[in-house]
Amino acid sequence: MAGVAGRRKLILGAAAAAAGAAGIAAWRLWPEQGLWNPCLARLPQRLAAHELVRSAWAGLDPLKVWDAHAHLIGAGDSPSGVYVNPRLESLLSPQHYARRVFFLNAGCAHDPPGNVDRAYVARLRNLLDAMPRGVKLLLFAFERTHRADGSPDLERTSFHVPDAYARDTARSAPDRFEWVASIHPYRADAVEALEAAARDGARAVKWLPNAMEMDPASPRCDRFYAALARLGLPLVAHVGHEGAVLADRQELGNPLRLRRALDAGVRVVAAHCASRGQDQDLDRGANAPLVESFELFARLMDEPRYAGRLFGDLSAMTQINRAAPALARVIERSDWHARLLNGSDYPLPGVMPIFSLEHLVQLGLLDPAAVPVLGEIRRHNPLLFDFVLKRQLRSGGRALPATVFETRAFFDRP
């Protein structure tokens, strides 16, 4: 045990030194709940039975509650096929190293050398034990960065989680997991890979264009879009600024670049509702000024022709760097609620410095009386914390309705 504790102290201490450079803990004060997820065990009964938790589940059918945005990560120390860029494992690249350690700590998979992949999945199962039967996570695969010729570029890839690993992990616990494929549209075999994923039960396809380097507005995506529409699979695409992984092409996260997929008949989920960053207003031409990415997302949501095709997910929107002003807007826009899907962006709810309950109180979105209990829940179960927190949010006299959390129907294949 002393060896494990010493190793943890060394790793986390190095990451703390790197965190300033990475900007992960860039907040005005010391984080409310410290830097590190304590990874406490099973939720105590007094919290599980707390009125805050019981009221969060009131009016919901657990069989319909699917967390629409959860990441499957690891170290590749099992037959998973997970790839981690060496820069993320080297103190010579402190920003990348810090990100990796924060994410592994958030998923409580930072201690066991040679067992990270298994520990991460075991922790997910443990967290889900505190949820009613029927609740599931959609586990995301994560595609590599690709060059313009369609070949993978590992040097510019942060990490890679193969479709097969996401599929097999979901199959290992079908009562708790579903899976989402990640396929680069420039691949020569992109359509064939998509058809195989659909046969294997994938519920959607995930893109992070800023990091994977695909342009959603490119004609090169047309064959892929046609296949998505034919198969009835939605596309979950990150929009807005990306800061969690290596991302050299931030302009590819512009929400307006999704028009091509929408016009091709694809159901598109704009991850995080573009709640961070600025993008060019491409509707006004190539030399148009930068505007808030969220405003471009809102423009698309308000176009009648996209009413049945464009959706937004709420993952990460309660973070310090995303909450204002987008979170209040999505709560107050009751006309959008039928098109919003809840997701946790797990393991990010376990990255302690990037959330501030007091900040949400200051924004008028959270009752101060809920803060102590929510903070205590988070130390045991960041996944439950994310869910209960969102059920507590209020703005302009409105709350997020049950339909936002009952996402299963959206991902059920026609």
C-alpha cells in the first residue's frame, strides 16, 4: 500500500505542477472541492435516500434514462486497443500530461499500474450501482486524427478508443451500457465501417472535428451523411472550442459547418450546445467577424427547417467555463426542451477544479441550500452528482423537464 500511495503522490504532484500551464485549474480561487477526486466508495445510504436525490428521480422512468455523452478511456494496458499519445505520458509536455492525469483521476483509474482499462470500467459499474435499474450510459469510441488523404495521423492524435472496444465493453454489461461508434469520414472504408457499426448495435456516431480534423462542411462527407441518413443513426458532433484534447483546427468546430449534414437528412446532436468559444459567422462570408459559438448554434436551432434534425446535448454545460450565459438560455428556452438531450461528459464531472457550485449560485441557477449535499454526492459519485445537479437548476422560473433526461427514444433505431 505504501508503494501505491507514494506513486499516487508522485503522479498527482507532478500533475498539479503542470496544471497551471495547462489551465485546467484556472479559477480565481482554490477549487471548492480541491484538485483531486477522492474516489470514495459506494454512496452512503443517507445520501442515496436524501430528498435531493429522491426528487431528482421523481417523474422519470429509469428505463428511458440514457446518459447520452460518456467517454470510454484507458491506457491500452489490456487487449482494448486503446492508444495514448506519448506526449500525454511525458512530463516534457506538462499541459498534455496534466490533462491525462486529471482524466484518469476523475475516472478513479490513476492508481493501478497495468490495470487502468479495467479499473476505469469497474468504476463506471460502481457508479451506476447507485442509479435505478434501467439507467444506461452511451459509451463513446474515439477516432484518430486523419490526414486529408484519409490516412490516420497518430502524431496528432491525443488518444484512440477503437469501436470494437466500445462495442465489447457495452456487450459486457448490456443492462448498463450502450455504445457509440467514432468513424472518420475521410477513411476509404468509412461507409463500410459505419454499416458494420450499425450491425453491431452502435446507437450513434461521435465526431470531434477540431481534434480529428474532419470538416463537416466538406463534400467529402457526403457519402457518409447519406449512409447515416439511410441507417437512421444520429451524428453527435462537438461544436465550439475544444480544450480537453489536442485540437489544432478549432475552426472545424463551427456550428454552421453542420448545415451540410442537416441538409442531407442527418439527425445531428450539437454536443455542449456550442457553449464555449467563438467562431466565424460563415453565413456572412469567409471574412465575417467572430461571434459567440452558442449564438450560431441558437441560430440553427431557430431555423424551422432544422426542427426535426438539429438537437443539443447538455454535457459539460455546468462547468465554470461554460455555464454563463448559455446554461440559463437553454433552461429558459422551453421551445427547445424537446430537442435537448442530457449527457454527463463523464469523466469530466470528476475533474474537481472545473466545477463550482458557488458559481452556479451566483448566476442564480442553483439554490444555495443544495450546495452542501451536491458537494458530498460528488465526492462519492460524480455521475449521480451531474444528474442531480441538472435536475436542481432553475432560471426564469423554468427547469429542465423529464424529456431532457429520458433520451432512450432518440437513440432507439427505427
